[in-house]
Amino acid sequence: MGTKGHPAQPFRYTLIAVLVLSWLAGSAQYGGMATLDTLDVRHDLTKPAAVRMEAAKNHAVACLYAGRAEEVRITALFALDLVLELKHDTALTKAYLVTSLSCKESDPGKALEYLYKALDHAELSGDADLIGWVEKETGIVFKQMGQYREAIRWLKKSEAHVVSTVERNRTACHLSEAYAAVGLLDSALQQAQGSNITDKVADDPYGYARSQFVIGKAYAAKGESDMAELFFQKTIAVCDSFRIARLMPYALVSLGRVRLDAQDASGAIGLGRRALAEAERTDNLPAALEATGLLELAYHAAGNADSAYVSLKLRSTLQDSLFSVQALSKVESMRFGQQLKEKEEEQARLEALEERSRNIQFGIIALIVITLGIFLLIFSRTAVVGAKAIKNLSLIALLLFFEFINLLVHPLLGEITHHSPLLMLLCMAAIAGLLIPLHHRMEHLITNMLVSKNNRVRLDAARRTIEELEARPSEATE
């Protein structure tokens, strides 16, 4: 038996319906934007590794929104396989980000480990939006762990970096929820309103729906039920229009609580039932628990004790199911953690082999330069090789020597300048300014020294030959 609502409620609901329908009429002309890798670009070996990584990143994010956790894990393992092929910091950032997405709910510590790796490469890339994205994801992990102050710190850092509309929307939404969790309701509302920046709904349906939902929650927390109801209605309309199943049951439950606070138990029951149906359709156990909690309260408010008891029993059953799922999830997380560990060990082994190969090549180059220098010294003491040949060989040896120094210095400069193109250019120009005059002086000095030594040797050899020829006639006359 439902209780009667407030006399002003019919007018209020009519007004809300008109506003929502008028808003939908303006946005229905746009279509949805798919981000799943349906063409399997990520596995196309003819594509560059960076292109495949971008496709994998988009696919992982889409799977995360769709609740396809196993596919996110598979994509994360694929991303780690690509790491050794990726030589660009931007692509490496995305690889570690995808890996963090796969374990941020099951193993936040491991997710933070990969996020810190991603942040290192993002900072080296110099891409502000990418840096902000990593900082935002780090803040989300801390928010999920209940460390709201730390979450706010990371999200504020992200807010200062992100440029794209999508990332600004997501960052503001999470900041609003974190502020609300620590009781800063005015800041929560300000951030929620700041998230409402999507111009065309179809460009980012989830982001728009999330923004309306967060604004509604912020108004509800401040006790402004009329405004909260308006934004929850808009959230439901967007979710319904664009089939955003992940957010729909939570919006229905939130609107149901507003109706329940307004003494509209029958309206809350209808919304609770709809939320439960949506949650069951998508196997969303946490949302189903919230829906049954709302139904229990609404049935009690309506004086229907039997239905309230049924809802309580269903909630208990769902709670048991959630515990079972969480237990299975822990086992799955352990298995996935072992797979990640094996990937990391394989990656470390391959990196060690690559480093060993690089060191061997450096050793061979050093040996060639030293050997060439020794041969030059030997040739300069013989009369077999001419001055022109020695001059050319000394020039080649000097070029190899200076380029070898450049090879050794380049990685060190990269670490010092954090691979900043401008700083690297300035440092290399400064080194060139020192080495070029030095090269010319050494070329002149060494070439003259070796050539003059060779000339002396050749003159000595010629003198001895002349002396021997002069000595032969005298011996013949005797």
C-alpha cells in the first residue's frame, strides 16, 4: 500500500519530464561512439606497435566500462608483450596504464605499481594530457581504497594537467565524490558542476551521464531534493537512450531514495524494482544490493512488511553471492598476478639480453677504435704505407673515436635532461661546439705527427738504400 505524495509532486514530475524530453529531443540526432577494437587492429602484425597499442588501450577502456574484466586482463597481458617493441614513452605509458586498469579493483597495490611506471614514461613524453590521465587513475585507486585525502591530492594534480574534455570530465567527477566523502559538500557540488562540459552527448554519452549523476548526488547530499531529482532523471534518460547499463541501476536507486525522502514510497518501490531488474540483467551484484536495500526501506514505509521481509531475504542471498564472487575474484586475481609476474620476469630477461648485446657492441666498437689506432702507429713507422693513406686512416680513426664518445654520452644526457628534446638539442649543440674545434686540432696534430714520422722513416729507408747502392761499386772495384 503506497502512501500519498506531496500535493506539489504531480506538477514537479510533469516539469521534470518536460525538461528531460526537451533535452533528449536536442540530443537524439547524434549517434554513439564505439571504442571496442572490433577490427582486431591490436593483433594486426602489419601495423606499427604504437598503433596496435593505441587500439589495445581503447579496447581495454571500453571493456572496463562494459564490465568485461577478463577481456581487460587479456588485453593487459597483450600490452605487456608489446612493451619491448615500444620505444616511445607515450606508447609505454599506455601499456602500463592498460595493465593498471586490469588489476585496480582486485589488487590496488599492483595497480599503483604500474601507474608509477606509467607516470615515469608520461613525464618523459612531455604530454600534459597523458600525465594528467595517469594522475587521475592514481587518484581513483586511492579513492577506491578509501584514502580520500590522498585521492584528492592526485586528482588536483590531474586537474592541473588534463586538457581533453573527456579527462577533465572524469577528473571533476571523481573529485566531487572524494570531496563529498570527506564532508566538503560545497566543493563537491562545485566540482560536479565543473564536470558538465560535454557539448554533444553522443561524443561521450557515459561522461555526460556520469556528470549528471554526480551533480544529482551533490545536490542530494546538500538536501536540495528538487535539483537532485532533476539531474537523476536526466541521468536515467541518457542511460536509457545510449544503453549505459553500468550507471543505470545506481541512478534509479538514487532517484528512489529522493522519492522515499519525499514520502513517495510507491514511487521509490517502482524505481527500486526497475533498478533490481537492470542490475540482474547485467549481473551487477553491488547495484542489486543497493536496489534491494532501497526496496526494503520503501516497503517498510508503505506498510508492506511481507514484501520488506522478502527484499531483506533477497538482499541476504545477494550478499552471500557477492561474497562468493569476491572469493572467486581473489583466486582469479592470484592467477592473473602470477601471469603478470611471469611477464615481468620474461621482460626483465629480454631487457638483460638486450643490455648485454648493447654492451658487447660497445666493446667491439672500442676494440676497433683501439686496434685502428695501434695499426696507425705501426704503419707510421714503416715505409710501406704512404703519407696520404696514413692521413685518411687517421681521419677515419678520429671520426670513429668522437662518434663513440657521442654514443656513450647520449644515454647519460637523456637521463639528465629527462629526454626533453629542447634540452637534448642544447646539450648536443654545446658538446658539438667543444668537439668540432678539438677534432680539427687533433686531426691536424695527429696527422702531422704521424705523417712526419712516416716521412722520417721513409727518408731513413731511402738514405740506407742510397748508402747500400753507393757501397756496392766500391766493393766491386776491390
